[in-house]
Amino acid sequence: MTYHPTLPAYWDPDALEKDMRRIFHYCIDCRMCVTLCHAFPELFRRVDAKGEDSSVLDAADMQAVVELCNDCKLCFPKCPYTPPHAWNLDFPRLMLRARAVAARRSGISFRDRMLSRPETIGTLSSPLAPVVNALNRNGGFRALLEKLTGIHRETPLPEYHRETFAAWVARRGTRRPAGEPAGRVALFYTCTVDYNAPEVGRAAVEVLERNRVEVAVPPQVCCGMPNLDCGDVEAATAAARQNIGTLHPLVTAGYEIVTPGPSCGFMLRQEYPLLVDTPAAREVAAHTVDLCEYLMRLHNQGKLDTDFPQRPGAVTYHLPCHLKAQNIGYKSRDLMQVAGATVQVIERCCGHDGTWSMRTAHYDHSMQMGRRLFEAMREAGAPIAASDCVLAQLQIQKGTGILPLHPIQVIHRAYGLAGEAH
Ligand code: SF4
Ligand code: SF4
């Protein structure tokens, strides 16, 4: 059993089928993850309809389960049989391997190729941002887009901005603190922040600078998560190699890699060492830190400026699945509390998970998955909602009408920086 795409056995369809039957067998006996998503209930429903064991499942049954996994990773921390347990059970990576083997066999659709290129879409859309945003809100255009690409007409699409985050950095630069800095970071800003939420990147830079952290913004490409969503391991590996190439020299020079994106942080930390099995990949992974995790580290070292003139008040905070899967605790909550917020945490999946929910086949499942989160966010009724994931923010807005902030924006406001000229 392997989860390493660098090994030939990973790509062997017969070995994959054997591994799927073996792991499904354990899950059918256990059933602990039945409430987490639609993939597990589908597996149990199909096996119960036919017999008792995974041997009764055919290729269509297995594919149906794979289709319903949105790679939220929630089952991994819950499962008692993950490596180093002898059963070596990693359900999300098994699903990823099934998508990868299928993509190699049957190719990747036009829609998936398009969805996995946020930079191409962003580069084309940003200069025309007002027009693109208006079209994305237009029902007729969305119906046509759905017909041409299979992107569901109701799925919330992110807004574009004329000035991307990278363009803002090129215009403004970053400001080195006088004297010895409190820390040195390389910002992996993520393509979602670059094109769709540059205000999150600006807030990150300004909060870090306020805390006397030296910020480098190295050249970077999309982390590759959208490629993995459609099984394109080769493209994800190419992205990983490119990012490791620019990030590793900074790690060697003593910088920590800090990212505001939960899924992108998960990629750098957990997937890069599997995709690119080199010491450099492992060092990049070991030095990647979530943005709020980094700021809490500064706080624990007594280096965080705790003079917050504008205390945030009550905040309802959604903990994204890919942050939970990094097993780092509740650092964004803790940081907002340090800033004076009263935080209610909601640990429910929003159902978005990258590009999965955008597909016509999955949109309804995704909204159903997010239902409990939407209810909890509405019931909490705090004046501020927050989520670290820019795409989860859109899903929450779709489900509740409330648009959450990134926690770094809550901190940025608490410092009184939000109204200042950039
Ligand atoms: S992934 Fe693990 S915990 Fe979940 S159903 Fe399977 S065996 Fe049980
Ligand atoms: S990763 Fe998420 S969607 Fe996939 S099987 Fe696990 S809990 Fe379900």
C-alpha cells in the first residue's frame, strides 16, 4: 500500500483496486465517519444493498465513493488506523490516488483543466475586473458558463480586483523594521489572496510589519491543490517543484514560510514531501507556518504588540477543515482573543473544498454539507464572522448572507490599521 506518487505501485490500477477493497473493508466494519460527508454513507449504502463485505463492490460502486470525496481531510484525524498503525489507512489520500489513476487513464476534462488554473483565470480577469465581476453575477451568463464548463450556475465565484496583491507589493514594497527584526518570514500569499482577496494579503503584511517582522514576498505559483482536486498529480508536482525552488533558499537563509491559506498551508506541509520526495521539500514543509499560528508564536515569545486600540467584540469563527487537519489547535481564535475578541468557534465543514463544489454534480451536496455550519453561523448572530479560508467565506456568504473576514483582517482592524492609507 502506498500513498507516494513517486513509486510505480501508486499508479498500478490492480494494486489500487486491491488497496481500495482492503481499506473499504476496515471502514465498513468501523463506520465511525458516517456523518462526516457523503462518501462514507454512499459506501455503506452500496455495500449493505449487495452483501456484507467490500468484495461485493464493483468499479462503479468504488467510483461513486471517490466522486463524493471532496478531500476535506476530516476523516484523517478522526481515524485510529492512520500511519504508523499497521493498517496504514489514509482515506483522503486513497481517494486522491484513485482520482490520479483515473486521470492518467482517461485524461483531464476541459472544465477540470480550467478550474485548476486559477492563475490563468486571474491574470485574464484582473485587468477587466468590473466586467468579469458583473458577468459572474449575471444569471444568463452563468447559465451559459454552466453549459460550456459544468461550473454550477449558483456556485459563488470570487470577485476579481484591478490591483492584485502581487501588484500592490510591487508598487509599495515591504518595510524592513529598524534594528534587529522580531522574525523573518517569506509570505506564501496564495493565488486566491492574490487575485480574489488582496485585502487579506495587505492586512497580513501590515500586521507583520507592525510587529517588526521582516517580510519577503518571493516569486510563487499556485500551490497545486486545484490540480490534486482533479487528479492531476503531475501538474501538482510541477507546482510543488517550482515553489520549493524559490522557498527553500529563504528557509536556508533563516526565514519561516507563512501563509494565510489553510489549504495551501496543508499542501506545503503535508503534500509537498510526498509529491517531491527531497530534503528541500521536507525542509520547506517543516518551516511552513499558518499566519495566525506564527503571530501566536510571537505572542508566546513576548514579541507581539498587544496594544489593540479597537477591540473587536463578539466574533463567530469558522475553523476551516484544512486548518483542523494541520493539527495546530485554534491559533486564529487565540489570536483574536488576544486582541480582545469574544470568540465562538464553529467546527463544521462548509462543504466547499476547493473546486469540488463548483461542479454541477456536487453543488447540491456541498450546500447540504454546509447546512449545519450555516445554521450555527446564523444562530450565533455575532456582528463579526471570520474564517481563514477565502473560499469558505464565499460558501458561508452563499448559505447565510454574512460575508466573513479573514482573522488577520480582524487583527488589522483591532490595531486600527484598516483605515490607514496603503
Ligand atoms: S476512515 Fe477510519 S475511522 Fe473512518 S470509517 Fe474508515 S476506519 Fe473508521
Ligand atoms: S476527506 Fe472528507 S470528504 Fe473525503 S472521505 Fe474523508 S471526510 Fe469524506
